[in-house]
Amino acid sequence: MSTLHKTRFLMNFTHDKIINNEIIVCQPIDGFRFSSDSIYLAWFANLTKSLKIVDIGSGSGIISALLTIFGSSNIIDAVELQPEMFTCLNKTIQLSGLENSISPINADIKTFEPEYKYDIAICNPPYKKLGTGREPKNKIDLNARFTTTMSVDDVFSFCKSYLTNSGKLFLSYDAEMVADLFEAGLKYGFEPKRLMPICNDLGMKPKILLMEFRKGAGREMIFEPPLFQNINGVQTELDKNIMQGKWIEPTN
């Protein structure tokens, strides 16, 4: 994804403006940098009501920032474990002027105990297990892509305790590993409610799936039409709208 502006500071990070000039994301130069998956996930959640939200593994804070800018008076706790990414998260909040909307929390989701329950949880979790692929030398990148510090079981376990009844959990996940989501969801009392594949072009299998789970819900799921990034090599209007902040409500 292209950015409108990029500068380096302290020789360690960049400030990247995305979608519009309101959101400025702080990211490490050498380490995990957000992908378009985060933008798709925030769009897919489509949160327009005033809600209590927890952004699990918030990283640089892009999802929290998007939900704040395009939402409606949302209260967001952005939980991030890695100190380097927590620094980025704080800087993103400051640069984007979101101090009154997003609360950064430096904590491990496995031990974090909030004082209240959330309406919504959202997470772009790591899915690779050690020994199943090329492992980055950078520790930040390793922890963001591999289940070294957090797994989907950890996410569902937390949400079982700290989501309200009928609370929603939104996730993006590798399409080939999606069985892990169904297994963990059912294990912790969450039913899959919506599924949307992201396809690069016609005739190509999806690499990423966007999913909505609901705590204690009935067994019924909607298969959303695929989100095609391109059709015959040309970017689709829907994809352009998402990346430009002209968000269109997904089909329900």
C-alpha cells in the first residue's frame, strides 16, 4: 500500500500518513509494518455506533485509529505487549490527535484483566507456528507473524471472559489456516457469523479471510461475496473506495 508521506525520525521509525491526513501511523523501519489486511479488517467491522472496543495486539495502532476516525464516539483500549510497538502505538495516537479516544495498554492478553467488559474485540493475530516457515531475524517481526507471544486460542480465551453476551470478535486470518479459527471459536463458545474472502483477482484463491464471531450466538453464518482487489489486473472501485476512506457498508 502506498503512503502519502513518509519521514524518518530517531533513525528507528517512520511516520506514515494513510487514507487521509488525519491518520499518521508510527512504524519501525526494520521490523513489522502493517499491511492492507488491517485496513480491510477495520472496514469489515463497520462499527458506526458508540461501543466499547478492545484492539488485541494493536501494534502500531492503525486499526484503533481507523475505527476512531470512521466510527462514532467509540471507546477503544489498544492492547500491545511488545515495548517497541507500544512506543509506536503511543506515537500514532499522539500524531493523530486521538488521545481522548484511544487508551494504550502495555499488557499481555493472557494476563490482562480489564475492569469492564467490551462490546467488540478486533484482532489481526499471528498465525504461523515456529518451524513452519522462514522465521524473521527481527524479533518484533517474528512475534507479529508467529505465535510466539499470542495465539488464536489466547484471543478467544480472553474474549470469552471479557466480551459481553452476544459480543462480536472480528479477525483477519490466513485462508489456509482458517480451520484454527473455527476450532478455537467453538471451543470457547463463539459461533462464526460472517466470512469474507479477499482475492487479488478473478480466478485466484483467497490468501486472507475476514471473519466475524459472536459470543453465545446461534449456528448460522453468512458467506459474504469476495472482496476482489483487482479484476483482470485493474483495481476495483470497492477496493479504491476502501483505501481512500470512502467506506461502503459490507453486505449483511
